[in-house]
Amino acid sequence: MEKKWFTISVYAENNVGLLNRISGIFLKRHINIESLNVSKSEIENVSKFTVVINTTEDWTRKIVAQIEKQIEVIKAFYHTDEETIYQESALFKIASHLLFDEPQIQNIISESKSKIVTVSREYFVLAKTGRRHEIDEMHDNLEPFGIMQFVRSGRITVTKAEMPITSMINEFYQS
């Protein structure tokens, strides 16, 4: 089976130690977590863990089954990139003098559709939201000028198709 990118969405009670146990499932199978994000979900008191991996569908299915065995996990799903709408965010801290001394910097900002979020005498900060390859491209373009600091978020994603989790939870509470 061929490797591809999968996004795993885990709906769970956000209890101490759950993230550690979930990451242990990947560790045991020697599968690297490429991106991880935890946030509140569309359901009250339920957190959504978004995990991105590059592996086969067979391994992904097995991992999702193991994750669902965790007592706090309500339900886990996996999707391919084609089945989701996703974004990442990044911040770039750059020396301020470059904004005025290097015309190419302004071209990079404009072409990448990034935004200047703060400017001081010493530095300015750019924010970029987009797909991983867009952020990587911006990083590659800025790197020759010197990046003082760089940080990128984990993937955030919604599915193109309706997620059945809300109806599942409503059924559970009505039983």
C-alpha cells in the first residue's frame, strides 16, 4: 500500500494524560506525527485533536481503532487531504531595516498574501495563513534575508462532508 497524508480527528473529553496516551499509539508503530492541534470543538465540553500523519490507509485505520479504545475518546475519524479543507498559520520575525532596505521583502509580503502584524525599531512580524507548501515557500523566500524567529501552527481542518459526530452525541444523550 502506498503512503499518503491523513488527517485524524479525535473527539474526546480533554483529560490529563490523554494526549500522552494518543501520542504513544503513534510511537509504538514508529509513525511520526507531522502536525498536532488540540482545540475546543463544535460540541460543548468536547475537545478536537487534529493529527496529521503520512502512512498507509491500513496503518491509519489501525491507529484510529486504537485511539477509540481510550476511555475519554468519543469518536475518531480519518480523512485524506482531498476530503478536507485545511490551513496552517505561521509567524515570521524579521529585522526591521530589511523592510526598507530590501525591496524584495515587500514583494514577498505582497506575493505571499501575508500580513504585517507588528513593527518595531528592531523587527517586524509577518503572519501567513495557508497550506503547508505555501508557508514553506514563504520561508524559503525569506531565509536568505535572515529570519530571527519562525513558528508554525498545527493543521486545522474541517471536512467537506458532514461529520456525524454531533448526531452521534445527541443520540447518546437521548438514550
